[in-house]
Amino acid sequence: MNMNLSTHTISNFIVAGLLVTAIGCAPASKDATDTTSSKNSIQNVEVVNPSTNSFIAETVVAGTAEPNRSVMLYAMEGGMVEKVHKDIGDQVHKGETIVELRNPELYRQKQQLEAELEGKKSTYERLESSYAKTPALTPKQILEDARAAYLSAQAKLDGVTDRIGFLYVRAPFSGVLTARNVDEGALVQSGMSNSNATALVEIQENNPIRLSIPLPGSDAAAIGVGMEALVSFPELAGQAFHANVSRTSNSFDRDSRTMLVEIDIDNADGKIKPGMYAKVSMQIASRENVMTLPVTAQVIVKGQPCVLVVEDGLVRLVELKKGLANKDYFEVLNDDIGAQAQVIVKGKGLVKAGDTVKAVNVK
């Protein structure tokens, strides 16, 4: 019985050994083959050569339409609103009365001063006549005092007359009424003596319209008075306005680091409204025979613009020296990037410096 058990055990060992041999000789699986193949593959990347072109660089910025002039009108004399001649949207002309005020106290003061003036004038004229006929009987000092009293009364009357004139609030320039804050019967205070006085109306002059543009500091040096600009407004689709830079602040805002640029645009038809946003394109420079690359060639590495160049099948990272730029191309100033350089434009995210790649030129 022991003999049979030993023979059976030996047979099992022989079978197991044959299985191991069979497994060891079996061909490798497909997954293992693919893994080995992928390690040995070379990444294809699309490249372009720098091109020499006539280069026009422009900047596109947003601006806001503002009135050429705008003023909030306050009463220069207190009183009750008797009549408002204009409402919002109405055109006004320089010197035209917009609001009339009423102040009975001023008219009473005027009547009183007129009476005083008449008396002082009579006294002065009588003394002057007497002095001319009998200078010994009329002291000169009395005549001079009478003359001073007469002139003082005249000045007081003129002052009250001016104050009565201030009851008529007039337009300082021609424009359109954009706000009305009072109605008939309202009591208003003088804006000259009260800091919390209410503005009566607002007037804006909208022809020309003044376009305010906060220009980035990087473009400020290239912008000057007289430069051409193309302006469009989303609310006025299909229309473009050709204009020129009218003025610049020549100073940077401390917070935004931008320079204020203003463009005056003819607005005789009133289509452009204050508050509209504008898209402004300005050509900041142009040069001939400039070496350029498409913007798709650029990569940012640690905040620095770079390109990936293929040299002898290897990827090299090159820091960029850029000149002019627009939305499609940028000027290349690097001495180490020549006309025959192969710069990666597609596949940049699949490779890194030092990788072996196959460059495929894009025409």
C-alpha cells in the first residue's frame, strides 16, 4: 500500500513540473506587449517655423461714453419754486431760464433800499449844489460823508437786485436736461450758503461725446494725441466711428496703474448716450520684415512666456523675448530663435524639455 502512494505522489510532481514548463514557454500577453511598446514610442508634435511679415500691432480696450460737459444746477438764492420750465429729455439753450423761484422778502428789501437811496441821493445833491455856490458855508467833510452814504445805499440796492436775478436759474450752456429734482411749491436753499442744498436739475452737453478710456500701462507709451482710433458700441451694432485721441492725462492712476485717455466723437444725431460701453481699437505700432510666431506657440512657465523648440529630435524650453503683439501673432526678439527653428504649436502639453519627439511641420 505504501508503494502505491509513493508512485501516485511522484506522478503528481511530474504533472506539476510539466505545467510550470508550459506556462514559462507560453507567449507574452497582449497587455505586456503594449506596455513595452508604449515605453519605446516617440510623441508626434506639430511645429511651425517663424515667419517674416509686415507687422501691425494694435490694442483693444474698453471705454465709457461720458457727456462733454455735465453740471448739477443749484439755486444761488433761497426761495419757493414758482415754475419749472423744462423736464427731463428737453433741450435747453445757454442762458435759458429753467427754474423760477419766488422770494417776497427780497422784493421788500429792494423797495426799502430804493427809498433809502432816493433820500441819500437827494441829500448828497443838495450839499453838492450848496458847496459849489458857498463853499465856506458847507464843510467839505459833510459833502464827502453824504456822497459815501449815497454810494453805499446804491451798492446795497445793486446787491439785492442781483439776488433777485438769482431767482431765475439759467442754463450755463446748451444741452439736454437729464435730471429734475424739484416741483412747483418746493422750498429750496441757496447752494452758496448751505452745504446740504438740493440740486434743482442736471444738464449734460452730449455733442461731442467724450469717451473715457483707462489705458493699460503697457500700451501707454505708444499712445499720443492725434492717434487714430476705431470705436464701436454694442448698442449700435454695425456702426463704427473713426476718431482721434483728443487728450491724455500723462499720469498713471495709483490703484489701477492705467492712464486716462479721452476721445471726442461727433454726436450731432444723439445716437451715442452717456454711460454706453465702447470697444476701442488703436494701432500702437507697425514695422516691416518682423519675425513672428502665432500666439498658439506660447507657453507660460512660472509666469514667464516661453516656447518649446525641437532641436535634433529633442525638446528645448526657450524663454521668450517679445516685441509687438496682436491677437494672432507676436514679434520674436530672441537671437537664439532663427527662421528655421521648429517651434511646437500643438502637443505642447504632452511633452517637456528633454523629451524625444517627432516634429511634423504645419504649413
